[in-house]
Amino acid sequence: AQSVTQPDIHITVSEGASLELRCNYSYGATPYLFWYVQSPGQGLQLLLKYFSGDTLVQGIKGFEAEFKRSQSSFNLRKPSVHWSDAAEYFCAVGLLTTSGTYKYIFGTGTRLKVLA
Amino acid sequence: ETGVTQTPRHLVMGMTNKKSLKCEQHLGHNAMYWYKQSAKKPLELMFVYNFKEQTENNSVPSRFSPECPNSSHLFLHLHTLQPEDSALYLCASSQEGAYEQYFGPGTRLTVT
């Protein structure tokens, strides 16, 4: 069965430090992969997505992610974290349904805390 | 209004009440979704509508009843809920065949 694992429930980094959030998936075919961010009291905002092609994808707010097929991973990175990046981050796999829509399988999320 | 809106943002209801959640998308999309977000659990897909037709029901209890009168509006009717139904309910929309879903801010539901 398809699944997404985010092994880190909480991560704390200092402002200005680099960040890497881990995501591993289980899916038989080439996956469509996403990272979303959720600030307190808000819905989910798309950070970036991977469908095919270049395995290093750039997103909004200075985030990037790298797809590694051999490791079934899609880790999210940022070279220098800002205090406003404190939020919860979700990795997801998109699956095409027979009706032509996509449904997501989400990970459990990683909550990021940023120290001043 | 832009994007996906949800009302109310917060709702407290007793187990015998009947209430409805509303979602409206202003993006011209054809597909709409209901998700449940509980603490320490992954987001759970509840229902999918494509061109007003329900295409997915993820074994959701019948005390949750969705309605999609048109491609822009989605409702979730609630009745005789249980305390474990307390959660953040998120609505999303997408263009048919498109990968990206756009989420609303959610309704925080508390069942007492």
C-alpha cells in the first residue's frame, strides 16, 4: 500500500541555520510528490512539487527538495531558516484515481520550531 | 473573495446537534475534497467530488453527509457526532486532471 513517512515529528533549528526535513514514500510507480506548509490556524499552502524531470525542484520561500528514486525520498531543504518558517510541514504523494482526480496520501507532518 | 473559503472557522456542537460546514472555491476548479485533520494523525481524505459527482468515499461514517450542488460549493452536513470527530476539517479544490490541490483555512470542530 502507498504510504508516506516523515520520521521527525519535531525539529528545532536556530534562525539562519540550514534545514532539512525528511520524507520517504512507498509507491510502486513514479510518484507525484508535494511539500505543503501549514501555519497555525491556517490551511495548507503548496511549497513545491515534483512530477518528472530535474530531480532538484525549487519552491516558494527559498525552499527546495530533491527526489531520490533509489532512496524513495523527497527531502525538503532550506539553506538559511527565518523565524517566519516556524510551521508544520507535510509531505504528500499524489495518486491518480479512476475518476481523473488526484488524491493525496499525507505524512504525519514535521513541526518546525525556530530559535531566535 | 479569492482561493478557497470555509465557514464557519470554528464550531462547537453537542452530540445531538445538526450543523453544516460550507466550502466555496473561487478558482474555477472542477474537483473538491473534504479532509479531516486530527492531532498526531495524517490528513485523512474523506470525500472527493468531480463535476458535482461523488467519486471517493473513504469509508466515512454516515453521520457525515457531503453535498456538492455545483462545482464551486461543497457542504459537509453533520449529525449525531461523537467527541472523536473533533478535528480540523479542511476543504480543497483542484482542476480536473491537475495534480495540485488548493486548501481552505479549515473549520475547527469541537464536539461536546
